Amino acid sequence: MNDIILLKLGEIVLKGLNRRSFEQKLQGNVRRRLAPIGKFNVYCLQSTIYVEGEDGADMDAAFEALKKVFGVVKLSRAAACEKDKDAIVKRAKEYLGAELSVAKSFKVESKRSDKSFPMTSIELSQYVGGELKEAFPRVKVDVHEPELTVHIEVRDLAAYVHSSPVQGAGGMPVGSNGTAVTLLSGGIDSPVSSYMIARRGVHLIPVHFFSFPYTSQQAKDKVVELARILSDYCGRMTMEVVPFTHIQEEIRDKCPEEYFTLIMRRFMMRIACRIANDNGAKAIVTGENLGQVASQTMEAMASTQAVMDLPILQPLIGMDKEEIVGFARKIGTFDTSVLPYEDCCTVFTPRHPRTRPKIADVEKAESAMDIDGLVEEALAGIERIQIDHESV
Ligand code: ATP
Ligand code: MG
């Protein structure tokens, strides 16, 4: 019998009638995530997804990859054996012997979803606990605060033995909650906001505004790398790189300086909404954070949102920078985000930006430009880049 990875599903278990379709979505995501690693048999029983390796597939790599799949709250690596009390004891000794010989205390916790098994869960725990105590006399039994919990699950096809599960990425399976466009700069914030919305089960289309030669090829490569790191969680994505140079030059030439950033952001939102509508995406995600910069006051955000016909999702809006940085480190984007390449937001920045703009004044400030023509030109020049997670 093969060792196995057990994935415990999170909230999706609670979703009543949707549960089956969520489970299927998650199984599909798990299969896709494991495909580059090797051959695996993936199936779902009683709200647990089972992953069995075939032909010597790399279980360590699979386990690491599955820690980043949304919809999984806990993961365990487990050893399978026959549904027989002594076979279970033997397997527990083999599989958890190293942990049992160093732990100070342990307990056994059994679950029995196969109700035809001849012992109750309590009887099985007592039996296996007694046998393990005899085999490892130095470890104490402590049912209240054990250092090690030996889990036994008697399920339909086999019994499984495993130690404490590790935490999964949580959230809901990507694709179970629609599609959104996420505005991805090279900064610290937007990879985190993208992650948070993807974790709610949303498939993302990253959009990056690129102002070559004011921003460099390296700045673009950095954003591609950030999207790639995100794809370990979000799955495959198509990033849209929008040429933004002409728009920025037009703003510089035709608009009052204090409105540069606001007008630029209104263009970003118009273009993002067009991309979203063309791709069936239902919202725009940004890494905006209240009061962080001049364009993130309530008045400034009102003036950028005035051009949008889709909801804007700003998951970082009320967080402190420290908290955002903590997230960025945890998900692995921080070190790339802090590479020192410029972003289009830092090209032509006004010396004295408007922080409490009136929408009518912003509209007047941009009125000398051919807005529709510039939006169409930018859309026509989009470059699409396929983003995929690393093979392992
Ligand atoms: P970040 O760290 O994500 O760059 P920020 O705090 O620097 O955020 P801004 O530069 O004002 O804030 O941008 C606010 C949001 O607008 C970003 O979080 C991102 O969602 C979006 N954005 C900014 N610049 C770009 C860009 N060049 N391409 C795509 N989206 C962008
Ligand atoms: Mg930025």
C-alpha cells in the first residue's frame, strides 16, 4: 500500500449544495499543480482529498506544492495499511518510530469513518496507545497536552497513520469564485492584495502598466517574476502588459502637474475595466491602502473610481505597512518586490500632488487629451505573457 497525502478541506465543506462543485474544482487544481511533479492518483472521499503517488513520484515535492493550494486547510502525510489493529500498530511503529523515540509524551487519536470496523475509536486508540507505550517505554502517555499526537483514520479503502497535520493555505479553490483583474506593480503591496483575493477562490488576470523606456526591461522582468511566485498559489495566469508610455507623455504635455498621478490612475482604471469586461472578469483588485500616498486619500480614490464601471477590491485598505510586509514575506514576494527598479508611478511624479481633488477639477485637467483614442491605442498594444509555476 502506498503512502498518501491527505488534504482536509476548509470552508468549502460548509457550502452545502456547492460542496461537490468546490471539491471538484479543488481536485482539478490539485491535479494541475502536481502534473509537472509526477504521476499521482487524486480522489475525494468524505471531504478529504487523497493524493497517492504512483511510480515513485516525489512525495516531498508534492507535499511542498500542495501547501500552497487554496482550499486546503490542513495537510498530512500518512502511511497506509490494512484495516486491522495489529497492522495499524506495526505501521505506526515503522512510520512514527523516530518521532516516538524522541517525544516526551504522546497520545493516540482515532477516527473511524468505516463504521464496520470492529472496535470503537476509543478502543482502537487505547489498544494502539498501549502497544506503542510498550514498544517505546520512554515516552509518556499524556491525553491532555501531548507533544506528539498519533492520528489513526480508518477509512473506506484502508487505515492511515500520521502525526500532526501542517497548516495549508486556507481559503477557497481558485476558480470557485469567478475572475478579477489585479493591478500588479513591482511594489510590496499589489502582490499581497492579489494573493488575498485569489485566496477567496478568484482566478486572477494580472495587468501591468509599462512605461518603457522610462521604466526598464528589468522592472518588467521583476513583475513577471512576482506573478510567477503568485502562480504557485493562483495557478496559471495570463498577464497583460499594457504600454503606458504614450499616455504618460500626453499627461505630462497636456495636463496640470498637480493632477498627473490622479489622471494616470484614472487611465489605469479605464483600461483595467476594459480588459476585465473583455475577459469576463467582474472586479478590479488593487493594493491601495488608505492614506499611504497622496493618491490614496478618500477623495483621490473617489476621483479614480469615478471612471470605473466595476467594483474595486482593495484588501489592504485598512492594514498597517508592517502587516503587509509580514504577508509579503510569508508568501515569498518580499525579496523580489524590494529589488530597486522604478515603477511607472514614479515617472513624472508631481512635486505637489492634489490630495483632496474635486472630481470636476480632475475632469477639467484631463480634458485636453483624446482619452478614448489613448485607451484604444494602449489596448491594441497589449503584450500577453503566460505565467506558470515552476515545474516543481
Ligand atoms: P505597490 O506596492 O503595489 O506598488 P503602492 O503602495 O506603491 O503599491 P501605488 O504605486 O500608488 O501604491 O499604486 C497603488 C496600486 O495601483 C498598486 O497597489 C497596484 O495595484 C496599482 N499599480 C500601481 N502601479 C501599477 C503599474 N505600473 N501597473 C499595474 N498596477 C499598478
Ligand atoms: Mg507602487
